[in-house]
Amino acid sequence: DGSGVVAACGPESVGFNVGDRVFFAGSHVRNGSNADLVAIDSRIVGKAPRSIAPDVAASVPLVALTAWEGLEQLGLDFSSPTLSHGKKLLVIPGAGGAGSYIIQFAKVLGLTVIATASRPESRQACISLGADHVINHREALKPQLDALGVNDVHYIFDAVSFEQYATQFLEIIRPFGRIVSITETGKADLDAFKGKTVSFSWE
């Protein structure tokens, strides 16, 4: 990812002018943005907010896009946020790149957000971003949720290891719940989720 100022526009770019301050998602098929000049497909470029520094702007695109798309994969609708009010989302981990945006977007959707963190500073980061509850992903999840009075969750956004946490996810996801993961399923048994009619998506 990166940010910068538009130096030139190609014939097919739309919506940008020389001098625009922009940020952009990186490409996985060529070298990155550590350069004086870089050509970027205008479809993955956005006008950067003037309220944030260029280095902060450069950190946004991929993780924010991952968070946004993942929440859409869960069936959440940013055009109708009231539809998700009262529902619960577990995000693991909460203070990582994607997690930090997931918490904020989920609060816009009116979700109750349970984030995970294992260190005091990451726990505090989750709270400052708007998480309603923070639990430790290095400890069993269900007893911690039970202690909060949370019987189950509607949604899980996994950015750690589906393979490692699948058994625990099965314990806490409610029937007809949805899980999205940015990790590999590995040897996890997806068939185990049939009994709860859980939907699973990759982001």
C-alpha cells in the first residue's frame, strides 16, 4: 500500500487530477510502493483524507478494504446498518491491522463487538477503538464469553488461524451464524459446522 500525490494520469484513469493527494492498495504481481514514482491502477486508488498524515494514509487501504469486504461477506449491509443492531461479532485479534478497522466499521453497523487481545496495550487499543468487550485469545474463549453473559455470537471475523480456533468457534457461533476468515482452514473440519448451518467465507 502507499500514498502520494498524483504526478500524471493515464488515458483510462477517471476521477483524478495531477496534484491530488491519494492512497492506494498494493499489487501482489509486482514490486511495491517504496519508490519516487509508481504506476497504480486507478481502480485501487482513492483520494486520501487531508486530515491524516501521509504515512498513516499509506497504512489504510488493504486493511480497511479487508475489513469492509469481510463484513460484507458476513452479510452485513452498510447501507442498512439498523439491520445488524443488537447482533454480536467476535473479531480475533482486535488490535491488528484488519482488526482495528473491523472494530470501527462494526460499531458503525451497530454491532456489539467482542475483540480479542493478549497484552494490556492491545487490550486498551481495542477499547479505544470502540470494542464493547475484550477477551484473551490465549485462553479458552467460551468461558470468557460466559462470564460476560454472552451465550453465543452471530458473526466471527478470524484474522489469526481458523485451523487453530475452529473447535472453539464451533462452540460459540450461534445456529445460522456466519464466519469469515483471512486464514487457511488447514486440517479444520468444516463439516462439523453443518449441525449449526453455519456459513463460511474467505476474505
